[in-house]
Amino acid sequence: MKHYDLDGQAVARLREAKGLSQVDFADRCDVNPSYVSLLESGTRQPSSKLALKIAKVLGVKFADITTGKELESAKAS
């Protein structure tokens, strides 16, 4: 597994572009809305599993919401 960092600003922009509130987005990702706020502010980093789910919910590639090197398992998504 390689290192990555979630780009919280990219997640927020993509979420807003899809017309999703933090609450709606949290529901789709099965997390608490306050956790979404922490992710978008860069205060918290999700597990690789959650990061992949976030990308799927947003309809983007893993690399579109991360910085650094891509996870090997994410290349297949």
C-alpha cells in the first residue's frame, strides 16, 4: 500500500457540484456529517476503504480526490 492524502477541498468542491449537502453526502458514505466536515477541512484522513467509497459516491477516480501516490488497490477502480 502506498501513501495518499485525501484532498478535502476537492471533495468539498465535487460534493457541492453534485448538489449534495454534507448531511446527504455523509448518509451516502455511511459516516457522521461532522466527520465529513473534518475530512473536508483536512483535519482527518479516511481509511483507504472509505476514500475509495467517497470517490465512488462522487463518481470520480480515486486520484481525483487524493494527493500523493495512488494506492495499488485503487488503480483497479
